[in-house]
Amino acid sequence: MFTNLNRHLIFFVLMLTCLACRVQVPLADSRQALPPLRDSAGAALPDSATPALPDSGAPALPGSDASALPDSGAPALPDSAAPALPDSAAPALPDSGLARASLLLPDSLATPDSALVDTTISENAITDPVDYTAEDSTINLLGAEKRVILYGNAKVTYQDMEITGDYINFDLDNKVAFSRGTYDTATHTVKGKPIFKQGSETFEMDSMYFNFSTKKAKIYAVITQQSDGFLHGEEIKRMPDNVIYVARGKFTACDAEHPHYYFALSKAKVIPDDKTIAGPAYFVLEDVPTPLFIPFFITPKTASRASGVIIPSYGEETNRGFYFREGGYYFVINDYVDVTVTGDIFTLGSWRASSRSAYLWKYHFSGGFNVNYAFNVVGEQGSPDYNPNTAFSLQWNHSQDPKFSPNKTFSASVNFTSSSYRRYNETSLNESLTNTTQSSISYSQVWPGTPFSMSLAATHSHNTRDSIITLGLPTLTFNMARITPFKRKERVGPVRWYENIGIPLSLNMQNTLSAKETEFGDMDNLLKRRMRNGARYNTSLSVPFTVAKFINLTPSISYNGRAYLSHISQTWVDTAGRAGYVRRDTVYGFSHDYDFSTSASASTRIFGMFTLGKWSPVQAVRHVISPSVSIGWRPDFSDPMWGIYHTVKVDSTGRTQRYSQHQNGIYGTAGSGKNASLSFGLGNTLEMKVRSKSDTSGTGSKKVKLLEALNFSASYNLLADSMQLSNIAFSGRTTLLGALGISFNGVLNPYALNSAGRQTKYWHYTRTGKPVRLTSFGFSFGYSFNRSEKVTNALPHPVVSDLDPMGEYDGMQVSYVDFTLPWSLSFSYAFSYSKPAFVPTMVQTLNFNGSFSLTPKWAFTFQSGYDLDRRKIAPTSVSLNRDLHCWMFSFSWVPIGSWKSWNFTINAKSSMLRDLKYDRRQSRFDQQPIE
């Protein structure tokens, strides 16, 4: 590795050991054991020679000898003395250019003639090995000054400290190392500047002195990272306790060597893993001082989270007045839980309180809460538009680590928001476009080695258009997977038919409540009148087997039972002098009904192949048809023999009508009328084999799907007296050009309409000559274009286009602008057609979004849509972003609709300096009135 080092490595280690222990040995004996020194060319050096720096192989810097750095702030080595650190951290330098101690230490090599050994270890002794590497080196251990000089990618390691640089001069007597870069005459730059590392701290500098005994250092023109910022200093003293004193410093979040902005510091003190304290400072932007002055500041630096105040944002709204928003406090409860409490206050009387909490138990579970309560005052008291109201929202998410308990899982996704909160306090445009919010809290368990599993859930659904809330409290499902009780444990010979008999079992229980949002104030009435509950269990017995090797035949019989805690009773009531009426009463108590049916199904697959030739571009086309047919029978459960349906008089003439006591049950009731139906289905797939262009041999091929699915289904009631054939449903999907996904579905009706538009029992073909009529059809597709070539020297950066710390306000959400993607475009189209009678209705919508980079630093994004039938533009948003290295410029605009707003922001990227920004906006809440 080195030209001179290999021969003297063993001797140098022994010398370091002597320095550490102050072992006194005769100097003459040491010299006798020392092999001759040689320079980098291999020539022998005189024993007492101490090579001067310009001749040692280190490139000389212009304007001075090899030890001086141009404009680096480091003292010139030959012409002036290096400033001494307190307690001899940096020794004075003699004219020779080599370090010489100003505070001389006892010569550990000098011994009295008696050669007595002193076993006392010095307080400042080097107690651990000093390891070093370099491309070249010069070693002098015999002269008055004992040195090791390293050149080119040099590195010295001692304990947890590491010094790297292009030039390192190590004074063995004083245990002081000096490091600097070297001047490159070709590029006129200094290369290999020193880097000092200790623990998690790193310092980049022009030059430095380090005393291995006292562990003090003096550093010139240094850059080190502190928290989320960077500390620059013209001169730094580093003490043994790792405390750093900085003179003439800069503090910035810009990572450029010459920062675009900074706070100019007269002096500062850095306490590792604690804080940075700075004296008077003023803000400098692009080297221009500003009037922004602060007498001092403290920047905490901790390895863990810390509680602290959240500074609110401020502004004005037309509807609610001046405001302070999202001010509060962040609490660190412990290592697993934190809480953020914030609030908004408006001068016209509105306010909002919010509490957010996140929790994490590693390898167990994680989640968080977000609770908001708001009082909104819109308009002035006494005016027609005065509208005070309360609003609230609750979000909770919880997820369990799959490794924690594989057989038991608990999860939650709760989103409960009042309609008024969405109207006056919602901050997300995408959330506002969703009409229904849903929640679920579920627990599931599987019993290993058994066919049993269970799940328990509480559900919630809220339609914000009609304000109807539906709660499921709770929903229980218990399943037993299909078992084969007659299957032999040790089979001998072929499988017998009864061994395939399978029996599954399923049990479901529900308890639901549905009402408008305003009705939940009277819970007693809701629980009595609106609560619906019940249980359903079903099982079946099936025997699958194969007929003629190609047809899968499965006969089965199924049974369904239902249990309720209430049922309906209807009676005829005669009234004097008036027409009677049917009275319906709810009778509370356990009741039960059931039904059963039997069926047999058969299915197979038919393959058709059309071959075009091996060398044809299209080598073959394959069509797969999957027909299926089933027949089922169910008795008439409205017959009095089953006890499920009852008869009630419905008018004064004595006419009667049958009704089921469970016709409003949550799981329904047994069907009336006999049913013997024949159901059939037809599935199709179409694919072809084409020659692969990527195969240079010309023999390779690949499959291309022309039609992923085309399905038809219908049924025929064998016992009905008319209209036995049901509607024919069809659906299909395919993918074109590798990314254009197309799907469609529809319904065909085989019966004709009368003049009033009602369906008749006559075939549509006999009236019009057409086999069927199309009653509904849907069609949709979407495609994404993008160019994925990367733009160099550009990284995605977060763009915060508002004041909300959650990243959403006025519909302008926090987005990560990808400056590395030149452009992308996505669009989707949906078409819906419905014609139940004579008048058709059509709905067509087109949605699109995209982004493109005007330059490697400019990005433009947009999102919009268009309703082709109503000829209205969907909610639209556009944004323009500019990467300014350590700053970000963004402009967001919602030009139309109830979320009409704009926002202009120039902000520092650093989260530590989040309030260092210029912001102008027009909020959606500035519109009057709020839509």
C-alpha cells in the first residue's frame, strides 16, 4: 500500500507502545534495530534527515509552501505560527514547516544510563492503537522531530475518531495531527479536504489540528450537519467533551457549500445530542443581509422525539373573519404514543378543536386517532344568512402486524364525519367529492387444524347527500369449511362416490340501525322502532364427480334457516261507518322460518384451435368456451303446511291476501310459489400466439389475449305460466395496446312492451322482428401515457401549498412533485345507457390528469373532468412548481366550483424552517355563501 511503510510498520507499532507506556529504553539500541529509511523512490535517507514539505511529495500550493491553503482560513505553516489551542491543542510551527511542540512534553525515548523502566502511565498517553492508510507516506522516527506524513487519500483512525484528507502530518512527540487538502494545478481547486468523524458527527473543513492526548481540535472553514440544518464556521474549537465553539458562523438548511440563505452568527455553541445555542444573528438571502434580526436562538437536537409548541398560522376569511389556525402543542407521552392538540379561532365566533394521536408497538400493532369538533358561525347575527352550527369528525385506523398473531387479527378503519363538517371544515377536495363514508372494526380468528373460522365486525355507512346513517352493531360470521366425513383415512383402491360428499356450514348474525343524522338525538325511540336484527344459518350437501371424463357434475341440496327476535302480525279492523283497514303490529319474541332447495350443476370446457403456420406473424388462435347449466327446485313455502305465511282479510268484500311474518326481516323470508328453474351460462376467452420480436432466433412466440372474458347468463322458470325466461345479462373485458383496459356490461330483455311502456308476456321478436331489446349498457376504459426517462440531478420534493400541517387545505393537498418524470397523462371514460321503456337516458363522463416537467426544475400538474351530458366541467385543479434547490415555489389553483381558490407560496424545504415562507391565497371559504 505504501512505498516506505511496509518495512517499518512493526517498529512504528513498538514506538507507539513506548509512547503510551513511557517505557524507557536506550536510544542507541533502538537505532541499531531500525532498518535504513527510504524515500518514495526507494533511495536511502540520512538517519537524521527530516524531509521538508516541498520536497516530500505533497503538491505545493501556489503562493506559499506546501503547508498553506489558498483562502482557506488556515494559517500558513512556514511563515506564521499556528494559533495554539488551549492546553496545547495545536503546537506552534517552526520555519521548517513541520509541527513542533510549543508546550514540550517529556521525551519518552530519553532514559538514564541505568535504563530503569517507569511503569507509570501518563494521563495524556495514547492508550489505543493508531491505524492509518494512504497512497504514499514519509516516516521519520530518528530526527529531533518524529513524524509520519501521509499523502493521497490518507486516513487516521483512533478509537471512535477518524480523520481523512489528502495530506496528514502526525507529530509523534506531541501526538498532534494536522490535515489539509492539496492544490490541483490542473483544475485550480483544492482536493481531498479533511473530514473529521466521531460517532454520528461529521465535519468537513479546509484544515484542522487534532491533539490525540487532550482530544482537542482546532478547525478552519468547517461545515457540519446539526439536526435538519448545516453549521458553517470560519474557526471552530472542539473540546474533549465534544462541545463545539464556533466563531463567525452560519446556520442554514441549504446543503450547498455556499448556501443560498443563512443566519449569520457572531458566535455559537453546539452541545452534541442536546442543542445548538447561537448569539446575535441576522438573516442573509443570496449574500444580501436583511433586517430580520434575532438576539439568540436555540435549536434542540435529541435522538428521540420532544414535546413542543406548534406555532399557528394566521389569515382572513370572508365568511368567518380573521383567524389563527392549527396552533397548539405536541406531547410525547412515551416511546409508543404521541398526541397533538391544535385549534382554530376566528374573530366572527367560529372555532375548532382537534386532537391527533399516533401509536406504535413494533412487531405488534400501529394506528392513530384524529378527533375534530367545530362550532361554525356563518354570517352576522340578525341577517338572513346567519347560520350557527356544530360539526365533528372522527377517524381511527388500527392495523396488526401479521407476525404478531397469525391466527387472530384485529383491524379498524373508522371515518365518521358529520355533513356540516364536510361543508364548512373539510380541507380535502377529493374527500368532499365522496358522497358516502364507511367504517369497519373487525376481529377474526382461525382455529389451526380445524375447519372453523370466525369474524366479528362493527360497521358504519354515512350518505352525506341524504344524511342517512346505517350502523351494524355487530355482525358475526362463523364458518366451517367443507368437510368430507365419509372419506377414508387410509384409502385402498379407487375413490368411492360417497367419499366426495362434502358438508359446509355458515352462521351469520346482524344487528343494524338506519336513520337520518338528525334522528340520532332520540336513541330510545330509534332502538325500539328502527333496530333490525336476526340470524341466518345454512348448510348443504354436495357430491361432485366426473361424467364421461369431461363433464363435472355436482348434485346438491341446501338448507337455510332464519331466526328473528320479532315478527309481523296483520289483522283486519272493522270500523263503524267507515271502511276497515289492515292493522300491522310488531310482536316481540323469538320466531323462526326456513327453506330448502335442491339442484344439480354441470360444466365443461371446449377448446377450439385455428393454426396459421409456424412462420406466420400470427401462428395460432385459440377459443375457449366454458358452458355451464344447472337445474334447481324449491317448493312453495307460502302453503299453510309450512307455517311461514298467514292469511289476512284486506277489504270489506272478504278478499284475502297471504303475507309472511318475516317479510321485513333483515335476512328476508322463504319464497312463495313453486320454482323449478333452469340456469345456464356461457363463458368465452380468445387468445392468439404471435411471433416474438425480441427472440432473435425467429422461433420464439408469446401469447396475446384478444378477449379476456365474454360471459352470458340467464335462467328459465319451468313452472311459471308466462315470462319463464329471465333477462339475459352479459359482460366482458379486454386489454388493447398492452395498457388500455376496456370493460362493458349490459342486460337484454326478450319481452315486448305495450303502448304504456309496461312489459308484456309476448316475445319482443314477434312484435318487432328483433330477438331482444337492450335495456341497459355500460362501457368504460382508461389509459396512461408516460415517458419514464429520468432527468439527472433532480429529486422529488414535497410541495406544501397551504398552511395546514396535515397537508390539506382548500383542496390543495400536499403532493410529492416528481421532477424526474418528463411527462405523464392518464384519462378514463365511462358511458352508461339505460332504456327500460321508450325514453333512453345516457351519462358520459371523461376524467383526466397528468403532469409534465417544463425543465428539470419546473413541473406542472393538473386534474379535471367533463360531464358530456350535462356539459359541465368536473372539479379541476392545476399546480405549477419550481425546485429552487433549498427553496420551493408553488402555485395551486382551483378555477371553478365551490372549491374555487388559489394559493401562491415560496417556502424553505426544511421542516425545521417551515415558517420561513411567503404565502398569498384566496381560500374557498372566502366565497359567500359557502355552497
